[in-house]
Amino acid sequence: NLGILWSERGEIKTAQTFLESAETLYNQYMKENGNPPLDPNEHFMAEEEKLKDQERSKRFEKAYTHTLYYLAQVYQHLEMIEKAAEYCHTTLKRQLEYSGYYPVEWALNAATLSQYYLTKQCFMESRHCLAAANVIFSQAGQAPSAEDNETEQDQQDLRQRKAEIARCWIKYCLTLLQSARKLLEDNIGELDPDRQSELKAQRKKEEDEKEKGRKKAVLFGTSDLCDSILATEEKVSCLYPLDFQEAREVFLVGQNYVNEAKEFFQFDGYVTDHIEIIQDHSALFKVLAFFEEDYERRCKMHKRRVDMLEPMYVDLNPQYYLLITRQLQFELADTYYEMMDLKVAIGNRLEELDSHTIKKINSLAQLAVKYYELFLDSLRNPDRIFPEKLEDDVLRPAMVAKFHIARLYGKLITSDGKKQLENMQTSLEYYTFLVDYCEKHPEAVQAIETELELSKEMVGLLPTRMERLRAKLSPFT
């Protein structure tokens, strides 16, 4: 109780001392004695009212669970994250064992804990927490009948909690896919088939031992609960997806939870939450496209991203949502950029570029430029002047935007020589900006090493190419 008192006063270190000694006392007592002690209230009870051992034990264990619950909070405050997670897990486990919990609160805490396991790439534990959250939440989520005392507000709260758990599931699916992508990509960000075969063989070997070993450590609940949790877990893998089929299965689970979360977090009333869910949906498509080998189908996936992001961007007021507006501008630019790259790759396979493909490449390149420019414009001051020195948080995106615009102007296809020269000139200006900026601010180099190296190369090459083109255009002067 002293631990709780001090923690509510914000004296976290003092609370830690009392709570840890309470924990030690419990462990020591159980080791030396093992029988449940008298409950404090029993000192004031008549002999015949005294508690049975079973009830004493229940109260004693409840007090210990409470101690662990507060210790988890204390460790969280002290940023001892690993320890906080461990205590949170034990608390949740004990609450189930001793039936001392409110289903909604328990489910939300388990879903929150799953996000910690995600940061540690412990996908099996993360999935277990989320599956348990679903099962326990359903105990509270059964639709109440009309005569129940549930108010409209209670119903609203339940819907919100359900949507919050769904968002944790979205993060699980997205993180699993993104982590698999990191393992499988080569140095230009494409799928590496050799690595894929190697990981598939390795997985076959490891699968059985791993599953057996880790399962024991994390299971929640009694046997019937375990069965329900297991059934929920089986709907989604906790292993890295290694090909399109496996990735698609994880993607579809994520997409279902996107739809569930969107039902509650609607654009009207929950702008920020709604947009974040849509951005996650877009990210799910992006990472699924990585696993797709067919360029045309990959292009269609990116088009889906544009279709979901553009309408939101149009409806947003940058005055109130500047940060989100910038994120959307950059993501839209990046998506059009990827689509343009894919169309170029498709074009390269043709014997000869047809006018339709040329038109498509140019149109996608121009849309990418448009959104990169909008993003860069948002960094200008009220007098429309671009900052001399960029803030750390926008330095890399701004430089990448400049670099990509330079590259996009180089990709535009035109038969008009003069237009081609103009495009090369614009391209050169953007590459030069990067090189000059890094000379003035050497501390920026680290953030954009690859882009800077390529920009220097282009600043060296482009003037010669432009000279050649000029000579070709004016042979008679």
C-alpha cells in the first residue's frame, strides 16, 4: 500500500523501494511457509466468520498480483522497458489464473504488450498477446440485450477499444511483412531469390524446435482459454513470409483489421487516427508489392495506394495538419515515383516504346515531381523563401525529394531536342543543389551519402552530355 501511495504521488523511486520489498517478502514467505497468511480483516472477525484457506490464498495472491501490476507501471516510468514488459506479462497471466480482471481492460493491456514484443521482433509472443486480447475481449463484447444497463456511451467505449485492438493487429501484420522484406531484399531493394531459397531451407530446419521451446514461456490462461487463443493464433502466421502467397495471407489479415478499425475511427471526428490507419493500409500494399514479381500487377497495387491517399490529401487543411499533409505529399510522390520506375522497366522489355507507354511514363514522372515540389514548398517561409539550413527532421526527406526530382527530369521522354536540353538543365540544377548544400553544411552528408555520391557523378557528367546535344542540335552554327 505504501508503494501504491508513493507511486500516486509521483515519487517513483520511493514507490519502487516499497513495491520491491513487498515482492521479496511474498517470495520469501512462500518459500519458507507456503500456507496462506491471515487476511488483515480476519483480526476483526468472530472465530466462526474466519476465512477458509482457499479464500485466504485467493486474497494473498491477489495482493501479490496487485504488487506486480504497480511494479510494471513503476518500471515503465523509469524507462526500464524490458522489465516493465516482463512484469506486465506476469500480471496478465496471474489475473487470468485467479480470475481477477475486467475483460476490456485486460484485452487492451495485452494488445499494448504485443507492441513491445514487436519492437523486439518477437512475433510469436506478440501474436499470442493479440490472440489472447481478442478472446478475452469477446467476453465483454457479447452484444448486450435491451434490458441491460449498458448506456450508449458504454457501447461507444466498447467499439473504440475493439478498434484500438484492431490497430495493434495492423501494426503486427505490417511489422512482420516489413521485417521479412528487410531480410529478403538485395542492395537495390528488389527480392533476392537466392536469399529466399536459403531462408526457406533454414526455416524448415528450425521450425519445430523453436515452436516447442518458446511456447512454454508465454502461454496465457487455462486449458479451454488456451484452445480459443490457439484457434485465433492459427489465423495468421508468426513466421517471416518468404514468398507472395505467404505475404498475401498476412496482408489480408491486416486488411481485415484496417476495415474494422476504420469503422470506428472515421475521417469525420477522428482525422489523425483515420489517416494513420489509411497510411498503414497503404504501407501494407507497398510491402506486398515487393513480393509480387509481375510489374503490371505491382503497378496496380501502387495505384491502389494513390487512390486511398489522394482523396484524404485533398480534404486536409495544411494550416491545421501541416505534418500529416507533408507525410501524404511525400508518400504520394514516392508512390508515383515507384510506378514510373516500374513503367520504365516494363518499357525496357519492349522492342520499341509505343506512344501509350511514353505518355504513361511522362505522366507518372510529372505527378511525382508535382508532389515532391508541393512537399518542398511546404518548407518555405511565409515569404516563399527556401530555408538556408534545413531542420534535422526534414533534412533527409527534402534532400531525397530534390534528388528524385533531378532523376525524374532525366527520365522524361521527348523527341524535342530543345525540351530535352531544358530537362537536363533542370536536372543539373537539382543535383547541384544537393552538392552545394552538403559543401556548406558538411554535417548533412551522413544523412544522404548515397544520393550525394550519385549527384556528384551527375554534376560531372551532365554538362558534357548537354554540350554534345547542343552540338547535335545546331550543326550549322
